[in-house]
Amino acid sequence: GGGGGGGGAFIDQLRLAPIRIRDAQVRYVDERSGKRYAIDRLAMTIRLPTPHSPLKVSADAVLRKQPVAATLFIPHPGRLTGRGGTVEAVLKTPLLKATYAGLLRLHGGLTLAGRLAASGGDLRALLRWLGGAPARGRGLKAWAVKAAVDYGGDRLRLKKLRGRLDGMRAQGDLTLRLGDVPHISAALGVDRIDVNAYLDPSAELANRPGAWSQAPLDFSPLRGLNADLRLSSNAILYRKLKTGPAVLRVGLKAGRLDAVLRRLALYGGTAKGRLTLSGGGKTPALAAALTLKDVDAFPLLRDAAGITRIIGTMNAGLNLSASGRSQLEMVGRLAGKAAFRLEKGHIAGLDLVRMARDVRRTVLTGWLPARDAGTRFATLAASFAIRDGIAETKDLTLVAPALKVSGAGAVDMLRRRLDLRVDPKLTDGGAERGLPVAVIIRGPWARPRVFPDIEGVLKNPDAAYKRLQGLLKGAGASGAAQAVDNVKRAAERAVRQQEKALKDKAKNELKKVLGGNKADEAVEKAGQKVQDLLNEILR
């Protein structure tokens, strides 16, 4: 043999007839952690006919209620305590099959340098069997890995690694430093990152309009590992979202994950950004900054939010933060800023130009989206201040052929609703002509209602009347008179529809202060005042 020292001399002199062990038990206590380990029903055979013969070991046992079979073949056992010798090892359990072929050296601690192959059908179950405590959830099932192994001290290197997990494939280099909190550093290329494989099934509720998931979020597993990862992927899948090639740098330390998105192909455009997840405290928290450039808005909004009415090329930026124990809480506490600009686009189901031109028929009767209607625009833009899940804007603008729109309002992300007030102006012929009333866009963001701002008319009747006269100018005396008459009837009809509900609500509130008779009298006077205002506007 090539060994040196007393250990090698001992092995050189060792002779073993076949040794057989049957139905043995082994008990071990790790004094550092207090954990107890037990091997039951151990059956082992050891063969070493002469000091220079190969050592052959085979064993079967039960470990943590799982059957285990292992074989070990060492051609030159005398070399192990010197320069080291080659070994072949195989381990089989229902959860794991692993093989190792290469150098084994025992001098100065355990050293390995060879080829490793391992695979299994349930990684999550394997981790539990090994004493780990992986978080409950989906994924972490079928896996396999092949790599060149270099192990010594507290460091394990996997070079030219090829692996697969839950249908995803990766290759690259990985280093693991063992300790109380293991540290992984890696440079890996991945065919795709499928986040859906790990999402809780109840979180699928978030894909339904009006519902965010209340499933608990748990970032605490982030505290069990430190990492520095450089990842490149051909695609990232998250719910219905699907990206193109991506380059990421991911750091993980003390329960805080910091992911830098250096480059991402996204629906015909690109994205860059940063995501931080904090699992070190009692309440999970996140912060995100993202910039989108030249992205196709239709598939992005469709897959991200179920919005199918907006078409165009989007540029956008956002800087957001949130905390919460569920997706629902996160959205309700969302804060930050966002802005977008769409160019050369289309709003399906809503023809703003036709609505403005046909004001005599539609100004007070409301508009419903039409399947074949739409508004083509040159630009659509807005910026938002976000607090508690409410995004407010004061600078919504749309520029379209023959039309300009300005507006303000809010997007309630928690309830997935819009509440916007916009002011359309016709621009054909050079001069701007506004509608006599502003337009309200309100309701679920996937299908909002569009109707005139009657309340705004009543607050400023003189201005509304002048705008109506200007808009109808040129229609001729009889045409203008007919238009005003149509508007008046529509207004009266709209008021009647709301009158009873408003009166009942007003009476209930006033009775608390004035008593029954006085409340009735006050409401009747208010109703007459509204009618007088309408008559003044539309006479």
C-alpha cells in the first residue's frame, strides 16, 4: 500500500475472515444537538481476506422506519490513511439512490474527490427523513444530480453539475459550506424557473376576480440558509405570467433574500428590477422596484391581472413595499409609487370619440362597453401614489385622434376596482370642445361601468350648460332644441331612479338629529332644489 503512519501499518497487517452481523441495533446520541439516532435490524457482511485484498462491505438496515441497503468496494484499503485510495459506494433507500466513485482519504480528516450521482422521487420527504424540516407546500418532488465532487473540511464543491428538480433542469457549479447555517454559492444555468410548482393550491384564488389569497405566507425557511447565487434562465413562470430569458443575482442572509433582476425579456420588451423578501421578523415583508421598457401591454395585463381591454406598447416603473401574513394583507398594505405610459394603443369595448360626438343621445343615459367598439390612442399615461393598497392619480391623460382626455381618481387594488373621473375633449377641426359633463369610470377593473358625472353637473350647472351649448352649436335651431330636450328627459329619468334611495338615506340620517317630521320636510326641500337646478341647466 501507499500509506504512511501507524494507521496504515495497522491496515497492512489486518486479516479478516468474512464477518457477518445479523439483526443488530446501533444507538447514537449527538451531544451537540441532543438528537438521537437509531439503526435497527442491521445485517452486515465484511470481507478482507488479506491486507492487500480488496475490502468489500454490504449492509442492510432500517433507519427511521426506512429500509436502507449499502455496498462499499475499496480495491486498496491500505492507501486510505495515506495518499488515499479509490472507492465505489452505493446507497439505496425508497427515497434515495446514490453512487460515488473516486478518491477517499482518511488522513487529516475525510477527503473525497470523484463522481457523484444521486436521484429520488420525493426530495421533501427525503429532507424530512434526514432530520430537516422543510416548509409545507407543493413541489420538491422528483430530483436528480450528477457532478464532480470535491469535499474536505467544511466545504463541498460540485463541479460540472447537472441536475433536475420538478421538471426543471440546471447545470453549473455549486459550493456548500457546512455550519450552523449552511452557505451555498453557485453559478447555474436553468432551462426555466417554474414558481407555480411551489405555490399553495389555495393561492390559486388570487386568479379569480375580486379575490386575493388568504393562505398564510411563511418566509421563515429563508433563515435556515445563506446563499449567493448567479442564475440565468430561459424562462420564468409565475401563475399565468411567462417571461423570456432572465439573468438574476440572488443573495440570502439572516432571513433576507435580495434578488437583482439584471435582464429579463418580457412580452416583447425588457425589464430590470430588484426584489427583497424579509423573513427575519414576525411579519413577512417585501420591497420591489421594477422598470419595464417597450413591453406588449395586452398579454402582460391579461396574464398578470385578467385585464383584456388594453392594447399598446408599455413603458412603466414602480417602487413598492408591503408587509403581511397573507397575499390579501400584503395587497392591503401596499405602498409606494408607480407610473406607466402606453403608446400606439387601443382600448377595446369603449369608443370615446363616438361617445363624445353622439352626446345628444348618450350624455346622461350612460354607456355600456360594446364588443366591436374601441378607442385608438397615441398615448395613455398616468402616475400613482400608493398607500394601503389604493393607487391615486391626478394626471391621467389620453391623446387620441380627434380626442384628448384628462382625469384623476383611484385604483383599489385590494378590491380590484376603478374609480376614475375623466374629462374628454373633442379636438377635430383644431378647437377643443369638452363634453357638458365629465365621465365616470367605476367598477371592477376587468369590466368597469362608464357613465356621466351627474353629481358634477349639479355642483356647477352654469359651466355645464355653457359647455353643452358649445358642443351642440352648429346643429341648427331645431336640432339643438331637440338635443336639449333629449338631455333634459334623460336627466329627469336618472334623477327619478336615484330619488327614492337618496331620500330614504337622507331621512334616516336627519331623523337622528331633527326628528321625523323635520327630516321629511328638509329632504323634500332638497329634492325640489335639485329639480330646479336641472330645469335651469336644461331649459
